[in-house]
Amino acid sequence: MKGTHRGNLRIIYDILSVIQTTQDCNISEVSRIANLSHYAMCDRLAIMKNSGLLVETPMASKSGRGSPSMRVFTLTDKGHQFYRMLVSLFKTLEELGIDKP
């Protein structure tokens, strides 16, 4: 049985969904939950940052130890708006039987 591949919009939706629902998530968490390789995730996050959908913030670990270069991602207002539009789009497509998650 051949698996289906997600399109770019579905991947962006998955990334935005993870960031939307997870506070202060780093690239490893987003990559794992959205099911993308680290390198594919880096590419997508760069595009999304350049588009103004999210911001990247350096942050120390919660214990105060660890890499000072840890980066967390949060959605911008534009990112929240785009996420809501994608939710609506995918809901409509699913109702029409065109796209199933």
C-alpha cells in the first residue's frame, strides 16, 4: 500500500498547528510532532519566518542550563490569521470529500 504525501499547505498547517498549541516549542518538538526531518523543518521555518507568520526567539533552557542558542517559535498575528484561514479551508475541503487528513 502506497502512502500519501502531504502538500506544502498541509505541512505548513501542521507546523502552525503545533506552534499554536504548544507553548515555547523548539525546532525538535515541532519537527517531531509535525513529522518532518530536521532539515525539512529548518527550510519550512525559514520560509515562514520570512513571510511573517512566526518569530524565532533565543531562550535559555527552563533549568537555566543548556544551550544558550536554544530557539523557540511563536506565531505572529499574521500567523494566527493564516492558521485560522487554513483550518477553515481544510474543514471545507473535508466536508466536500476533496481532502481528508
